[in-house]
Amino acid sequence: MRTALQLLAAAPFALAATALSANDPLPTEDFARLPEFQDLALSPNGRYLAAAVPRGDRTGIIVVDVDSMEAVSARDFGAGIHALDIEWLSDDRLSGLLGESYGSLTRPSNAGEIFAIDADGSTFVYLIGYRTRRQDPFYGSTTLVDRLIDEPKYAAISTRPFKWDNPSRTYRPGIDERATAERIHIVSGQRRKIVDAPVTGPGQFASDASGFVRFFTQEGLSTYQPTTFVRHPDDPKTWNTLTVNEGKHARPVTMLEDGTTYLRAPGPASTACLYRTTDSSATAVACRDDVDIGSVVLMPDSRQPLRAYIEPGRIESINLAPKSPEGRLLEAIQKRFEPHVVFPIGWSQDRNRIVFTVASDTLPGDVFLFDRKAKQAKFLLSTRQWIQHDTMARREPIEYQSRDGLTIRGYLTRPPGHEGGKLPLVVLPHGGPIGVRDSWLWEPDSQFLASRGYAVLQVNFRGSGGYGEEFLEAGRQQWHTGMINDIVDGTQWAINQGHADGQRVCIYGASYGGYASLMSAIREPDLYQCVVGYVGVYDLETMAKNTDVTQSQYGREFFDAYIGASEELRRAASPLLQVDRLKAPMFIVHGEEDRRAPFSEAEALREALDARNHPYEWMAKAGEGHGFYDLNNRIEFYNALQAFLDRHIGS
């Protein structure tokens, strides 16, 4: 690892991999591989960089010395265990959560474990969880709230217990349990309660600049609208509801030492805006009518907002502190790396060092260090060092009107060097689907398909995130209606605009995207020449009763609210029951251990197609879940996907 990192550190910006001739296709493996590094964090003294390291079905951690880029320590937690949310607790001690994942398309679930370890790999402990060596194992969800600046041996965490479920003989999350903020020793793991949440159910604590646990945000069960409560040091037992702009719900972003609070709340157009509030007023600091204000970059000590990000098409950033030295520095760095986008990872406590990622639609992510004293940017590593950004396809933002007048945005990716004209088209609906969106940033599916000569259309149909509450709520119980209309209308838009050959169109998606692909081909049987479902959902009755989402009470409430509570609606929305209308041949791809979209759904779909003698191809992988982890399986799938598309709409 040390040798590899030293080589990475010596490489130039926008790394070049092995040279290829103009006629050589890029290796499938380049797109199938997982990133080498993710979830990076800079230590407060600016000496160390920690990162999560995905390796197949697990994610370990590594710590490197920033100056030498030599590995200081590394740790693997075993098969099926993933380190995430890496945070530094002090100059030489860090923490993270351990999660369990059942497929590459799902974020690892919170396993209720927080670990801590010194930068050199020593003094590793499970601070909390079911594998602690103490007599009080914890079964529930945990998160780090904040490190306590005035108490360097302690941190604030949030805990929420699971309840015992007799039928399954295991612990499961419910909605009746109350979260608690606790003070924990970062070596011994000894805990002491700080405060209970004011209400039961899922939620997050947040602290102010002094480390005082001041906020609790409760997640809505049947809505994406949260409720935030606030308390004050002079009356710490009293929680009050936090609102802005005539009672609108808000999420805290930060509170400064002088009491100024920054909140994210709906603006006049229902999009999320950033507000600065005092006891007497609320002022919009950043707001757009078309898109939400996204992530906000803060200073590490004062927690002053520096920069906010929006994504109307390409990602843009807003300088929130143009007169500050740090605001001017970030602006200068951004201009240096145009047209890519700069995302700060972290500052050293003395503000002398900043580590940041440079990324775009063609660049997966290069990481740099800028030293203000040396006035120099130094390349550190690439998250996918084998990708040559100048061989990648550009992702063009697009916009059209759906049949009911709703504005839909998305991305069209065409093969590198394509000069215009009609291309075979692959429509690629995203998963989720509520609150999720396709981004302008580099992603492997569209890049792989574009490298094989296909145009790729990705649309952020109603219900997608990033475009305000009204747009998100427009997707409520619209799985099989409004969302599919948006996808179909986008397909027709691409044909009408001359981007696509209307006789060579296929649709491919994963999870909800697999559902949407099949349902679109059922709804419009003459529009698509083939359909691919990867770990797709095909029977909503099965999903309502037999998936990891609906095994929890919270998940069932959400399912009923956004997908449908009635058996009649779920049957009407299940493509499995409507395959009589399907004309296009199908490729079914599934993991046999999938807990999100059970393998039984793929088997039921296969049986239904067999009964009708409908043409299809099949790929099932033992040991895989909701998305393939194994590299060989991922390569095999991509190659089979290309072959299937070539047979039906050949590029």
C-alpha cells in the first residue's frame, strides 16, 4: 500500500492510465471496479488523512501521513462489515461507524457500533455496540454527534435502542423508542446521558459551536417534512419547536457562538433555502426557485458557513463568505480547477491546510492538499486512479415538459467524440426513488454504455430529490403512473429532438429503476426494443410483506404513504401482474441473497414469462445481494448487458 500511495502522490493532475489506441474499447473492468478510497477525513492538526477503503464485500480504513503519503495504519473489519462516517476525535484518534450491507446498491445499515482507533493503529476499541467486551452490549442505532473541543477525551453520541421482535428472533428498529444523546469516553467507552430526545422515533441530535447538544430533528413517518426541536443552556430540560417563515419546518445547519443560527427550510417556491436567523429575524442567505440548496461547507472551529452547492444541471457553488480569507481561498481554488468542481474535505484546526476533492462528469475524484504557508497545491490520490478523464463522456443537462406540464430535468450522455445525429438509446431510470436523484457527476453505468456507442438518458422524474418539496411530493403513490409518464415522455423527447433513433431504444435500471424499466415497457410496449431489470422490484405485494424496508414499523409507514397502503393499488402497480402486455425481450439480473428486492420476485417474473413463452435472458448470482459486490460478477454483468443491448439495438 505504501508503494502504491507513493506512486499516486507522484502522479500529475487528471491521472493517465495505460495508453489506449483510438480504436481500443476501454476495459470493462475500469467501469466495474469500486472506488479505491471514499469518506476521507483530515485530522485536526493536518498531519493525517483517513479514508474508508472498499474491497469487495467489505470496507476497511487506512490512515496516511499527508506529507509522505505513506500508510501509517490500516484495518479490515471482516466480510460484510463496512466502515463509514469516518471522523477525527482528536489530533491522533479517529472514530467511525460499522455498518452491514446486503448489496452494493444499498448504503450499509447502522449496526449500532462505533469504533475508535489511534492513527498508528493502536488502542482499537468498540466504544459501543453488541461486540463490546463490557457487560452492557448495545443493540440499536448509534451516530457520532460531535467531538467535544473542551473535553478532548470525550465525544457526544446519539443512541436509539432497537426492540426485540419475537417472530424473527432478532432486534429491529421501531418508532416507539426514544433517542438519547450521551457523553462517551473515546478510549474506555464509558457513557453518561446528556439528554433524551423530546419525542420518540427516528431523528438526529446536533450541537452548536461550543459542543452543547442543542437540536433534535425528528424524521417524519409519512412525509419528508422533519420537525426540529431546540433547547438552551440556561434551561436544558425544555425543548421548543424550531420554525422559520410562518411556521415552516427547518433543519439546523449550524449555530455560531453568538447565537446566530443557520437553517435549511422551504422557501417561497418550496425549494430548500439557507436561512440565517437571530432571535428577531430570519434572512435568506442562499435560495433558488428551481433547486434546493444542497450541502454547506463550514469552518471547523467557528462553524461559519463558507460555501453551498446547488445542482440545477451541472453542479455550482455559492461563496457564502466572500470577504473572509477562507472564502477567497476556496473561490481561487475553484477557479484554478474549472470546469471541474471543488469539494472541501476538511481544514486543519489552524486553517493552514485544506484537503479537497476535484470532480466532474468526467473526473471521478482527485484529492489535493493546499498548504497556505507554502502557497502550493499538492496532489494526494485519486479515488479511481485508472480512469483517464479525457476519455470519458460529457454529461449534458437536459430539460423537458412532461405531459401534465411539470418540468423534468436530467442528463444525456453521448459517446465521446460524437458529433451529432441519431444514436441507439438506453434509458436509465434511477433507483430509490423518493428523494433520490441522478447527478451530473461521473458514474459508471452511463460511462460504460457511452463507451460502447450508446446514448444514455437519465431523468429525474417527479419524486426525485433536489427540486423542492412540491416536486418530491408529486411522486407520492406515483410509482406506476406519474413517474412512468415522466420517463416515457423523456424517451419521446430524446427521439423528437433527434438525439435517438426511435427504432433502437432499450430501457435498463436497478432496484426501482428495474421496476420502472419493466413498467415503462409494459405501458408503452412499442417504444422499447428491450428491457433490463437489475435487482428489480416486480411485485409490490411481496415487497409490502417481505423486504428489509417493511420489516420495520418505520419502513411500513413510509411504504404505505409513498407507495400505497391498499392491496388494490399495489396490485395495479405491480408489473408482474401485467406481463401479458410486454412485447420487448427482457434480461433479468438478480442476487440470490437480496433483502431489499427479494430473489423470489425475479423467480416469479421468470415463471410468468415462461408461462407465456416470452423471450428473456437470465443471470442470478449466489452470495450477492441488492447489487453485486464481487468484481468478476460485476464484469460479467456489464459484458452480458452490452451483448444483450448489441443484439437488440446494436450500437
